[in-house]
Amino acid sequence: MTCKALIALGFIIVVSQTPLSADAETLSVPSDYSTIKAAFKAARSGDRIELSPGTYTENRLILPSGISLVGLGAQPADVVIDGQNIGRLILCESLDQSSFIENIALINGHANGISSYDQSGGAILSSNSSLRIVNCVFSNNVADSHGGALRCNNSDILITDCVFTGNSAIDGGGGAVDCSYGSSPLFRNCEFQDNVASWGGALSCRADSSPIIWDSRFMGNTATGDLGFGGAVFSDYEATPVFYSSTFFGNRARYGGALASFQDAETNLENCTVAGNTADISGGGLFCHDSSPRVTGSIIAFQDGTGIASQGLAVPLISCSDLFGNSKGDWVGNIADQGWIQDNFSADPIFCSDNPGLDFNFTLQDNSPCGEDNNSCGTLGAWPIGCTVGPAQLSFFEVDWNGNSAHITWQAISNGGDTPQFHLTGALESVPDEEWEIAFIDDGGGFFFGDDHLSDSSSGQRYLYRLYLVDNQGESSILGEAKLLSVPEFPGIQDLKAWPNPFNPLTSISFSLGQPQQTRVSIYTLDGRRVKTLASRLFQSGPHQVKWDGTDGSGRHVSAGAYIALVEGEHQMQTIKITMIK
């Protein structure tokens, strides 16, 4: 739900090529400059540096502000920056979204030195930056502290279509990536494989960081050593990572074969598939200690260990999920009482493949209990129904209210051949054949979105949305279908208000719920950084009020200005802008 909220608030960055200014130049390496370092020294903000195919044995580079670094090969492996295990490859400090790195393999970087800052981010250290990294491969990079390939310090970077493989931070966290100090990176369609660390074999999320991970795959990552927390992912200290439509397979740790969540971290799994992971001690799929991860619409099956293990006072909040075939139990321990409530169940998900881990194919058979026609929650997990491979695979197709209009989002991955063509329509459920056209935008990475301005959240109507795949002959076939209830019928959140607004020093955030549900109330900055979680628990139906005293999660008073109050229920979210005055 956090993912959807962030999209609705406009926090997700739209990928677009930054136009060159009139006096910007293209610098070619090696034809214009013999080394990347020389090109960096000559470049001015707005310039584009193009690397011809080849291997560049360079390290300790500093990316200038506003520079595009682009490999000209047919694939990332054609343009290689090889650090030869001498030093970090690239330092990125105080860069904005006009800076980006694209289509390059970054290998054999080694972050070393005296301080943790020097020792973190074997390939890239991003500090106070918002750059973009697109279609890159990070391989065999090492950090003596954290972030074998990439470390984010107070950075909101966009990483799309990237592969992280064989990176390590043996004595620290995040074999591939470490996110710390309020970082909010967004990963889309990325792959994390065979990375190793002491905690978070692939990804470590700490110190109030809030990464968002869409449609990504975590395979064969390991948390090793005396700690061994989170084979793929580790989070603690009020981190709030969100994983949407992502898959975890074959990861291993002492605690939390796939994921480990500690010390007030709010790890979120939405429509994820967690299968075949191993915990040597506890929690084959997910281990949590004094934290309340939120798991919804997910499949957690066939772990070596329990599906989910929970210790301490806090427990996970689980809904619409299938736990099955985990060797040491499914709904056991502190989560035993959730096995038959909130639309949870235990049944064989019935994958199409007899060996889904070997094939890495977790699509569901038509008769799967996790299919949308066989449960009340829609399709569970990260993979679609259907064992026949078509020209495109639909990862998700969703619709929710954004103000008064329906907002439709989907991701579809081509299975080869031409780029798939789509056709999006809306209709009233009562007259489904009377469809209208809906314009949509290609957001890159297989993501698309559109807004239905003919819908009305207060109309009392039920709406039906269809996504069609159009073939080369112009023939259409339905690829996805979703329904949306108007707000008066929807058992979600209504009447969101804040009073006083503007305020100082205290405001009350009030709202009403149509039914009892797990609900979270949080404060965000306008650029999408979480300031504080005010409440996260089961609320009964009816009116509620939560107060905010203008402090952050550490009790420090925030500065005057505008903020976003976000209320997330199980089926809906709403936001309101609030202003704190001096």
C-alpha cells in the first residue's frame, strides 16, 4: 500500500531523457579524451560523455554534476569500467536527476580506506544525490564496510533495469546495496544474484531509509558470518522498505532466509513470491524481531524453515497471503492466530513448473488457489496465472482512486519480439460493453499509467477496466481486467481532515473507516521522505483521530513548512497536505 500511496503523491520519478542545453556538448572516450577521468575534468553541466565499447581500467572517479555517462555498446557488457580491485569506481556527491549513468558494466571496484565513508560503495557511493542509473551491471565489487556495489547516503536515486551479481560486503551490510541515513532509492526491474554480506546479502536498509523495490528478483544471496541476518534483505532502525511484485528464491541466512526485519523497521511485502529460501536457525522466508512487517497478497512457500518467524513484542501484520509447505511450519508461533483471518490460508500455490526454482518460473496454474478467481483477494504473488507464454507477461494491473478519478497502473514485460502494444478501456460494470478509451503513458521499464477522467469516485457506480494486447494485425485480446468501487461503497477511508491547518504546535488528523482494518498514519515531506509514523495498528470502524506534535521519529522538532499526512488502510489510502507555521 505504501507503494501505491507514493505513486499517488507523485513521489516516483518519471524517467525522461534530460534535454541538452544549447551549449551542451558530447564528449567521446577514447576518440576525444583518452580516459573517463580526462573527460570528467573537461565536462560541464549538461554535457554527455559517451564511452565506446571496450574496457576502461579506471577507479576513484568523481562524477561531475549534470553529466550523462553513457555506454555505446549493444549491452552493458560491451562497455566495462574495471577498478582492478584497487579503489571505488565512482563517487557521486550532491548530484540531481540530470546526472545519470547508463548501459555500462561496473566491475571489480573496491571501497577501502580509513573511514566507513571510504570503505562503503565498492562501485558507486551516492551521497546527497538524486541521480539515475539505467541498464547497468554491477559485478564482483567489494566494500570493506557497507554496500558491496552501491551505497546510498541521504540519496533518492532511481535504479532501473540493473543487475547486481557477485558483489560483497563480508564485514558489513548490503552485499549489493546499502541504504542509510534517510535514503529513498527506487529500484525497478532489477536482479540481485549471488551477493554476500554479514547482514542483507543483497540489500541492507537502515537509519530511516525507505527504498521502494518494484518487480525485482533476489536469487542465491547469502548473509554469512556470526550475524547472518537476512539472506536477501535486512532492515532495522525504523527503515521502511517496500517490495512490490518481487520474487525471492534460493537465498540463505542464519536468521531470515529471504528477509530479516529488526528494531522497529516496517518492511512491506505486497504481491511478492517468497519460495525455496533457507534459514539455518529461524525464519526461512521472513524473520522479524521487535518489528511489524506488513505482508499482503503474497505467497510464502517451500522454505527450509518456518515461513515466517517472529520474536519480541511486535508481530507481522499479514493479510491475503498463502503460507504453505514450509519445512518447520506455516502458521506457527506468534503468527498462528493469523492463519485463518484477514483472508489468509495455507494451500499448495500450484506453480506451472515442476521445478520453479530451477526454471525461475513461478507462474500459477489456472486452478491455483492463489488465482484471482479462487480467493477474495485477487491474484497472489508476483507472477501471473497461465502456463502458456504469450507475447507479453503482465506483472500487475491495478486501479485505485487518485482524487476524484481512477488511476490505472500496470507493468508488462515483453517475451521477445516487438514491443507489445496496448489498448486501455473503462466501462460501467452494469454495461461492460459500452467502453470508453483511456489515454496512458509509457513510464519506462515496462511500466504504464493512465487516468480515467470519466470516472467519479462519488458516483456510487462500479467501474470495470480492461487492458488489451494488440497484435500485428490489429486484433485485440484481454490481458488484464480490474474493478473499482466508488468511494461510498468502498469499505475504506473517508472524511480525512486535519485541524487546525495551518498549525503550531499540534494538529489532529481525523478520518473514518468503513470497517475494522490494519491502518497506518504517517507524515511525509513533499519530496517523499517519511518523517514519522504516528500509528500502525488495527483500527475499528468509525471515526478516529491521531495527533501530530510536529516532531520526527527521533522526537526532534521539524522545520516549518508543508508536509503530507498519509493514511493507509488495507484497501485504500488517502492523503492531505498540512502546513506547520512558526
